[in-house]
Amino acid sequence: MTALTLAIHDATTMIGRELKHTQRFPLLLVGTIMVPVVMLLLFDYILGGPIGHGLGNAARGAPYVDFLVPGILLMTVAASCGPTAINVNTDMTGGIIDRIRAMAVSRGALLAGHVGGSVVRTLAATIVVTGVAVLVGFRATASVLDWFAVVGILAALSFALAWLSAALGLVAKSVAGANGSTLPIQFLLPFLSSTFVPADSMPADVRWFAAHQPFTPVVESLRALLTGAPVGSTAYLALAWCAAIAVTSAITISAACSRNRRVTRRVTVATRPSMPSP
Amino acid sequence: MNRPIKNATRTAVSVTGLRKAYGEKIVLDDVDLSIGEGEVFGLLGPNGAGKTTMVRILSTLIPPDAGTASVFGHDLHSEPGAVRSLIGVTGQFSAVDNLLTGEENLFLIGRLLHLAPTERRARAAQLLERFDLVESAQRTPATYSGGMKRRLDIAMTLMGRPRLIFLDEPTTGLDPRSRRTMWQIIRDLAADGVSILLTTQYLEEADELADRIAVLDRGRIVAEGTPEELKRRIPGAHLVLRFADAASLDAAARSLREGSRDDTDLVLRVPSDRGIRSLRDVLARLGDGIAVEDLSIHTPDLDDVFFALTGTPSKEQNQ
């Protein structure tokens, strides 16, 4: 086998391990589904009335739920950042990482497994969330081709955010810290984009930020694809952002790994246990 | 234990001038080491002596600051891949996946070793059998005892048939029975011809298992040799006899003609390197006439070794 097929083999093995983890400990996946579903119900049923009235042209005459669901799909992808960072950090602070690093396993296979597992998990979660969205009245006017594009953009965002969360999980000192560092991605960025309301309706400074941050082109291209509006160049902008996030994260990870090789993070047990006489 | 020293024709580990420091703290200071093929080498020292750092360097996890090291002739720095394919590591922290079952843990390692599916299954079944884990193979390690976890850990290490195994404090935290089991496992590995670097805080453990021992103190090797050679350098086992009065102490000292006396505590320390026979001799020579108030047997421990070799007790060294 060549180095590349070995690397793919190792990454596949680690993805399999991640999926088995999800199967054994589904709570993280359930959380990834619950957050966007709660947001969907909250915004559609509780807040949706006045927001929907205030949308005007942005909703193009459709109910608020049609405006909202593309943003909820984005939140679903963002919500998987927490579990990914937690899983990576759990591995890094546990003993298993040393075993794998001391084996002739392709470098990066472990993180590739986390990223691959995260993408699969996230896409599964978006299917469930889409199902709930249809139940509460969401109706897409997208063609089959549009749906493929939607899946492509969601997968690209999921891939990019998985690398970003892997980087955050890698540098975090604890599992709680790893989870905490993803909260801005899970909540702040979606709210400060056109996820729930159009960026135009925001105060000037926030509007500038919303217009120039990565989640806005993602949610707008999803919305255009799902509601049959012209997509224009926003989809390309969204994919460019995803590529930029993935590459930056990968560089950060590679730098962090070579730094880690010089520093031991082990905490040695501080007391010397007495020798029980066998 | 009187296992004959094997003929170390080839070298499993060769280390020259190894140094490692974290900031101001020097962890390994100019360490030279050589382990023969098939040898069980004990690295003995208290916490913070540098044992784990040594294992982490030799298992390619961290690079040294200076010095060279090779495993079966493969340089750690230039051929880490070749080294990794020859070694197995079982650290003092459990390196099992707690969400996978025992069997799945072995399969995972088998996949990462690129074993063919049939070989992977056969090897896993064989190791589960060997380490008495067949019944718990379908459960996750969360339900295992400390000893079972450690056995699974070693089974995972053995999936790749390593020729050199690093066992970093393999019995720390185990109950006495699991410790005995682990000792037997280590002896069996040695009998298979695997080279072993064993780190331990316990003289008794190194004595029991190792062909050769190096004593590590604050990053330096302060003594090296067979267990017998080392024990000759430290105060051996002795009997501590306590008497009710000075007259009895005098009488005992006269009839025994050896040992060191402590007149303030009314204590006589008599060497007893031959165990029960020494004890019987001493009691016979004391006869019925001399009243011994108290008798205890002192066997040398790590503290004695350290005191004898370094002049300082083996108290906690700062990490």
C-alpha cells in the first residue's frame, strides 16, 4: 500500500471509531439536534409573528418559517462544534493519544477521524432537523439540483467548522474549556448574521459585521436555494469562507501539534503509593 | 529471582548522552543506557526522577534536547516509523478507549496496524484468552477493574507483536493480587524473548523481574547493575533486637559477635542476609538466657537504596 492509501485507511478506521462513539454515547448528537429544534420552535411559534410581519420584502411573501429554516440548518451545523471540540479534547487529555502516536499510524488520522465523524454526524442531524422543519410547516421550492447544492454547502460548512472545532479542542486545556470556546460559533455568529432577521435591519455597526462574517453568505445562499430565489455569487463566497476556515484551522493544528511534541502535558501522580506486599 | 542472564548478543535500546529539560528544570541529564535483546531492564526511581520522560522519548512521543537514541539500530530521530513498528507502550495512565468494548479496542489497534481481517480477529481472540478477558470482551472498560483495564492495555500493546515493550509503572495503583498477575504477565513476555524496559518505584518489583536495574535520581543514573550487584551496595536485610536493659544488650552483643549496637535505644542490628536461617542462627546463639524484648525484621526498600546511593532519602522530588 502507498502512503496515501495507508493514510486513507487509517482515517477511515478513525472515522469508524468516532461513529461507534456516537452510537455508544448518543447524548452529544441529541444535543446537536435539540438546540436547533428548540430555536426553530421558539422563533417560529413564539417570536415568529411580529418578526414575520416586520420582514417585508425579505420574506418574498412566504411565511416566516421559510425564511427561518435555512438559518436553523446553519445553526445545526454550528451546534456540532461543541461535541467535536469535546471529543478531540477528551482524546488529547486521555491516554489513547499517546498509544496512537507511538504506533506507525499516519499522522493526522486521529483528527481526520474526528472531522469525518463530525461531518457524518452533522449531516444526520440536519436530516432530522429538516424533517422537524417540514412538520412545522416549512415548504421548500428547491429543485433536486438545488437540494444537492444545499447539501454541498452544508457539508462544506460542516467540514470547515469541524476542523475549526478540532483546533479549538486541541489547544483547550480541559473538556469544559473546549466546549466553552465553541459557544461563540454556536450562538453568537448565527445571531449576528442574517440567520433570524435580515442583516439590513440591524444597527449600522452590527450590520457591517453581519454583512462581512462567514455565516451570512452561507445562510443567504441556503435561503436562496431553498426558496427558489436567485443565488448569485453568495454561494461562491460561502464556499470560499469555508475553505479559508478549514485551511486556517489546519495550519493552526499543525503548529499546535509540533509545539505539543516538545511539551509534555502529563500530570504525574503526586504521591508515592506504598508497596503492598504481594 | 534467579533467572540466568541472557546472552545479549544484539542491542534493543542504545542511548547516549540523552538530555531533556523543561525550561529551567532538567529532567534527564546526560543519560547513557543500553538494553540487550531479550533483556528485562528495570529503571528504578521515585516520582520526578525522569522515568516517564525517558519512556516518552524512547517511544518517539517527545524529542530529546541532546543525545542520540536508537531501537534495534534504528535512530529515533531519523527513522521514527521503523522504531514505532517495533515497539509497544503501556503507560501508567490507561490508554484504552472507554466507549469501545474490550474486543473493539483490540480490533481498533489491529486496523491501525493494517492487519488482515482474519489475522486481526484471530490475534484479538488469542489475546483475550491469554489475558483472561473473554467474558468481558463485549463490555466497555468502564465496567472493568483496574487490573482488567491494565490487562486490556497490555493486550492492545501486544496486538502488533512488538519486539520491545515499554512498561511505565505497570503495577502502580493495582491491588496486590493484580500486581502478582501483572508480574506473571511480564515474566511470560520475557520468556517469549521480548525485550522490556520496565519503570518502577519499587525495589522489590525491579528485583523480582529485571535482569538489570538502573537507578535514576533527578535525571541521572546513579547506579546500574544486576539486582544482586545493587543489593550488595546497599545495607542488606537485618534483624532489629531490642532489650530491656544494658546488661542483656551486652550479653547479646558478646554471644552474637556481629551487628551494630545502639546503647541509648538498647537496640542491636544484626545482618540477616540468609532469611529464616539467619534468624534461627541468631535465636540459637542468644539461647534461653538473654531476654529479647522485641524483634523485627527490616528488609531493604527503595529508601535504603536511595540513601545508600545518593546520600539523600527518596522523598518526593519536585516535578
